[in-house]
Amino acid sequence: MLLLNKVVRTINDYVNQQVRILRNEELRVKCRPPGTVRIVKSGRLLWAGHAARMGKARNAYRVYWH
């Protein structure tokens, strides 16, 4: 966790050109992990893109799009 915080601080300093060191609480707010619903929706969207690129003869394409 400490290495991750150091990396995030370095990236933040580079992007925002800040000299001030962020506290751990500020890092947690900035780098909050996505919620479960967002992860599931993202997976569904990825699968939809994958199914859309399949040929029309594939069963997964027919099930998803018809």
C-alpha cells in the first residue's frame, strides 16, 4: 500500500504540478475503487462489444442481438 501511495503521489505531483504532499485520506478520496455495480456494468459493456464483433453465424451473437 505504501508503494502504491507513493506512485499515486508522484503521478498527482506531475499532473497537477503540486509541491504539497497529499495525506493518505486525500489519496483514498481521489483513488476510490469503483463500486460493484460499475464493475458489473463495465463487464456487460465489454461483452456487448465482443458479441457485436462476432459473426452473425455465431450462437452468442444471435442470442445477444435477437
